[in-house]
Amino acid sequence: MSIERLVVIGGDAAGMSAASQARRLKGPEELEIVAFERGHFTSYSACGIPYWVGGDVDARDDLVARTPQEHRARGIDLRLRTEVVEIDVGGRRVRAREVESGAESWTSYDKLVIATGARPIRPDMPGADAAGVHGVQTLDDGQALLDSLARARGERAVVVGAGYIGVEMAEALIKRGYEVTVVNRGSEPMSTLDPDMGRLVHRAMEGMGITMVNDAEVTEVRTGEDGRVRSVRTADAEYPADVVVLGIGVRPETGLARAAGLPVGVHGGLLTDLAMRVRGPVADGRVWAGGDCVEVLDLVSGRERHIALGTHANKHGQVIGANVGGGYATFPGVVGTAVSKVCDVEIGRTGLREKDAHRAGLQFESVTVESTSRAGYYPGASPMTVKMIAERRTGRLLGVQIVGREGAAKRVDVAAVALTAGMTVEEMTALDLGYAPPFSPVWDPVLVAARKATAKVHGGAR
Ligand SMILES: Cc1cc2nc3c(=O)[nH]c(=O)nc-3n(C[C@H](O)[C@H](O)[C@H](O)COP(=O)(O)OP(=O)(O)OC[C@H]3O[C@@H](n4cnc5c(N)ncnc54)[C@H](O)[C@@H]3O)c2cc1C
């Protein structure tokens, strides 16, 4: 029997999940697996970086789920610190360069997995690359930030961007004793929420002592004579800074794939079918892609989107691994569920925001309810705000956003299931959700919102 070779580009969530799953299905006598990773780590949790920087997680190695040695022990030929610089799809081979020595060589493949992730957006402005300005995409970035915090021993930090990474990093820096200013281009933090819900996050951040500057764009990072950051300028103001953290989003890392002629969508991500196989004749049915470098189908709007989340990357990897390992699996799409927190305020969202629904041409009703995390009389009950969006006339659930304390974030999973099942808000009112005073009021906040949404959709008739 001839041995096939699988080549994987990218050694984190999507790439190593694919490699590991393929290895589970096929042994080394049937499938040779070569994985290239340009960094120092494999199978690491970038998601844990804010908690490592903030001191909740002790050590960098705690964020590594599987080391290169562990992968090698499972029969994966892992080439660390080696970057793939060209894909030759016609010749079924990749050209790789060792980062330290610069030595290059070609490796042929029968099947190829592209799992190159996403690249953080660096603002195009003076000082963006100055010492003390940090991204937080990789464990190396996290280490560089921690080294910088130890070296600078400063007092003031500016976070640029108020998406979930910016918000989590603001909390981490507060925990490190910094005065933190977050400069945000949008009208409220967390643009994945509607602004009325983002305002609740804004208030929570201010309650922690974080200064939020909305509707402002950073135009320059100013440095001192030593070349280190001193301040951050916007059109109207200047904010002193001993350290700057960038959290202004990511773009799919698809330069290699595009150069090879593989298809990318309007958001710059690779386009795949449901089996995560790259579409089109150039890929020749031999190329798969997953994780932050691909676009995914939004099951609610029916559109393709780029959503950079580890939860999707791991699932894509599993699906790819099953398919390249001779099994069968598909990834049907997402409903847009994401959770995060700032201190003890939890944030959950799933489905469409109002502006997504508008953009999709949907007419809708939205309701917001104030409830509590536990029965009102039970000690520790805390406020929780639920916003629910439902299609006009049909009552189909379109989206839910929740901001509150304990239990707020994961409550959104109920809505994610309802969205996936295509439920109406009226059907949601009958869901048999658990109740006991320490966990929820007798009417769970999600059910209260569903009842209110049902009444609004049906003109108060129910
Ligand atoms: C601070 C932070 C917090 C996050 N929090 C969450 C969270 O709470 N929940 C959540 O779901 N997601 C979270 N994410 C997102 C999550 O980490 C990513 O979605 C996930 O890591 C994507 O996995 P991936 O394998 O597609 O890409 P990546 O993790 O980016 O891995 C791609 C790998 O490919 C390597 N690579 C790229 N090009 C080449 C090449 N040419 N040759 C060799 N190697 C290459 C890179 O070095 C990298 O290691 C967070 C991300 C960050 C940065």
C-alpha cells in the first residue's frame, strides 16, 4: 500500500486539530503527516492570553494544550520555526523556509491543509511599531507584552480598540495596576453588540476605573528619545502611555493561498465547501482550509462572514481531519455566538444585531428586558439585561444579546440552540429551562424576553 502525505500549514487550533484527528483515523503506515509552524508553539490558547497577562493564569505553558514533543510522539512530523513561503498547487508541493537559518526546501503533498489563522491589523500611522506597542495574537506577543510591562514599570496604558480583545486586555492591565484608557472608533465598546447593549459594557468598564474614549481614532503614537512609546494622539487629544496594546481586529492570513490562485471571498477568507475543502478547480479537491483563514456561512443571515474564533477553528480542524483521514464530516455554519467578560460583567451575543438584520433586508422587532440572575429574594441576585430580536410577522428568532453578572454569558447558549433550530420566539416561551432560586428567577430572563418579543411580534395579542 502506498503512503499518502498530508501537509499542514499552521500549528495551532485548526491545523493541529486536523492533524491529530487524521492521525486518529489513519496510522503512520497509511498517512505521513508533516506540519509547518513558523512560531515557537503548537496547539496554544491565544484565548487565554488576557488571563495570563492579567495574572489569573500563572504560566505561559499552562496555555499550551499539546506541545511539539507530544505531537511528534503521536507520529506527526512537526517542523517548528519553519514558514511556508509558497504553495505550488499544480506541482502539489510547498516551499518552506527555516526561520533561523533561512534554509529552504520543497515538500510534496497528496493532501494539503491551510490553517494559517489571521493577522492582526496594525494601524498605518507614525509610531505604530515603536517599542512598547504590542499586539496580542500569539504567545510570543503575550510574552513580549509581559517583558515590556516588567521593563517599563509604567503607570499608564492605552488600549486601542474596544472589541472583546481590547476589553479583556483593558481588564488585564487594570489588574496589573495600570491606569487604562481605551480609545475606540465606535460609539460604544463591543461593536458585536448593538450600541444600547454596548453602553452597559461601557458603564461596567468605567465602574472598574477604565477611561473609555469613544468615537475617536488614534492618529499617532509618540515616542521619547529612547524610541519607547510616550503617548497616543487622536484628532482631539493626547493620552500619556507607557505601554500600548492594539486590539483593532484581524484579517484572514491568506496571502500564500491567494498567490497560489485559491479562491477568497469578499472578507478576504478562503472559500470552502461544507466539508472544509477549498472550492474551485485550482484546489483540485486536494486542499482543505479552516480556522481564522476561512469565511463561514452565517446560518441566520445566509451570508458568508469572517469570524475569528477558536471555537470554530477547533471544529473546522476536526471536520478536516475526519475528511482527510478517510471519514466524513461537515461544518454547516455558525449562528454567531460569542461570549466574553470584563471583570465580573459577562457579555453574550448570538445571531444578528439590529444593523445586521437591516442589512439582510429583514424586518424585525426588538425588545429589552431587565431581570436578575437568581430569584430576587435569593442572596447574590444581580441584574441582567437581555435584548432579543425577532422577525416581524413570522416571529423567527434573529438574535440575542445579554449583559449581566454571573450566568449571563452562557445563558446565550439557549438562544444559540433556538437559532440553530430555527425556532420562533413564541416556541421559545415554552422551553423547559431549569429553575431553582440560586440559578434563576422562576421565569428565566431569556424566557421573559421571549414572551415580550412574542407579544410585540403579534401586536400584543398574546
Ligand atoms: C487575545 C485573544 C483572545 C481570544 N479569545 C478567544 C475566546 O475567548 N474565544 C474564542 O473562541 N476565540 C478567541 N480568540 C480567537 C482564537 O484564538 C482564534 O480564533 C484561534 O486561535 C484561531 O485558530 P487558527 O488555528 O485558525 O489560527 P491561529 O491560532 O492564528 O494559528 C495559525 C498558526 O499558523 C501559523 N502560520 C501562519 N502562516 C504560516 C506559514 N506561512 N507557515 C507556517 N506557519 C504559519 C501561525 O504562526 C499560527 O501559529 C482569541 C484570540 C486572541 C488573540
